[in-house]
Amino acid sequence: MTDLALFPLGTVLFPGGLLPLRIFEARYVDLVGRCMREGQVFGVVLTLAGRDTDREVGTADIGCAARIVDFQTLEDGLLGILCRGEQRFRILSRSRQDDGLNRAVVEWVPEPARSPVPEAFEPVVPVLRKALAHLRTMGHLVEPDYQSAAWVGYRLAELLPIEPALQQQMLESDDPIGRLRALAPLLDLSD
């Protein structure tokens, strides 16, 4: 079990995925500083009810650890960070610091054994390669694994225009092939 600072958002972070964030609240500026100094991660969780500024914010029980991989001062003077998703976690208990930062005691959710992309879903891979090639500003930070069903499924879940609730289902799924089965039909594979 691990005590983890939480960043509730209206989006889902997946293992291996990239998430740019604009940081402006003091509690998150402090969190980012601590994570960078100490090499820590924080947890990204989908907000289900309320906002992270509310006394009680409802979030999904499963989230993804985020590691800061880049930062910069944005044109508006705010801090911009880029995070990479690492390991999934399950929230066991929640708390809130005096400054409003949400925290949780979590257990890490192991990834299922690596499985290759089944032949039936191989047509998805070139479409995904093409989509990722257009991420000019962040593409060099993506660590591709086009042979992994889990990696390909996670990338589809973050790139397809689907509702956060479905993204959350895909994050929670322990079945990489099932994830591909659910998402591949949403692609237009005709050229």
C-alpha cells in the first residue's frame, strides 16, 4: 500500500500515455515541486461527481500514477507539465489535506501478462502509427510498443473521441484483447 497525492481530472490517464497539465493552484504547484525534487509520482483519477475544489469530490476507484517528464513556463506565465502514465492503482481509502490536496492510500494493480496484438486487430496498428506521428510536440516522448495488445489498446482508448466513462472502463479492464475488441470497431479502417 502506498500513500499517493491525487489529481482529480475530467479525463483518464493510461499507462504509457502522455498528459499535459497547466498548474496554477498553490496545492498543485507544491505537489509538482515535491514530485520533481523527490522523483515521486502522483495519481490521476477521473472525477465522477463535484470538482477537485469541493470538500467532497467523487472519483473513480482506479486511476493511474503520473510521472512528470517535462515542464515549462507557458505563455500565460503558468507552469506547464507533461506527465507519463505509469502503473494503475486502486484506491483503498481517501483523505484531504488542509490545503485541499486530495490523497489516497492505494494498492498497485498489476498489468496482465504481455500478450501480442492478435492478427484480427493488426489493421489497427498502422492507423495508430499514423495518428501518433502527428503528435509533433510530444511524439518523441512516446515509448511505442506496437506488438503489445495492452499498449495498443491503451493508445486507442486515449486517442479515440470516446466519453470519459468508456475511457475509465478501458483503464479498469484487465483484458487487453477485450479492450481491442471494444475499441477497434470505432475506427474507420478504410482508406
